[in-house]
Amino acid sequence: MADRLRRNDQGLVPAVVQQHDTGEVLMLGWMDDEALRRTLTTGRGTYWSRSRQEYWVKGETSGHTQRVVEVRLDCDGDTLLVKVDQHGPACHTGDRTCFDAALLPLTGPTG
């Protein structure tokens, strides 16, 4: 899979993290080749922290772990979909998902 990845200038690929059984989108992380390798070999969500410039395993300090069920690559090779079994909140704020904060209103045609 790593051979098919199209990385950004920092060598990273966005990883959309989704609850495997409900389809709920939990968070967005970033992976480089090493983070992907660690995720695939350990079965634990491992990401590259752009702010801390280090690898982090989801739940290592909080206890809110991710058991990886499957990893998929999108058709363009520039995004990963990581399906997990999330134990506890996925967001550092304590929310189940990082996408609970605000709903943006649609102002144009809704189709």
C-alpha cells in the first residue's frame, strides 16, 4: 500500500478515522510511511503529530484506544480510511467525535 501513497510535501497522508460498525467519522489524523507501518503491524491507530513532531498512538495517554479493523486507500492514493473500534472518546476534548463542535449552515441550493 505504501508504494501507492501520494504524500504531501511533508511526506504525510491524511487518515480519515471511522468507527467500523456505525460509519461514524471520528477524527482526522496524519500518517507517514512509519505511522502506517506501525498501524498495520500493531493494530493500534498510530499517527504523526504535526504540532509535536512525533508519533503518537491513539489512547496511549488517555486510555481511549483504537483497535484498527481495516485500512483502505482511496482511488487517488492520497487519503487513507482507517476503520477502527474506538474505546472511549476519539476527540481530545472528550467528545465522541472531533466533528461535533459546529454545524455549518447551508446557504445555497440544497439540490
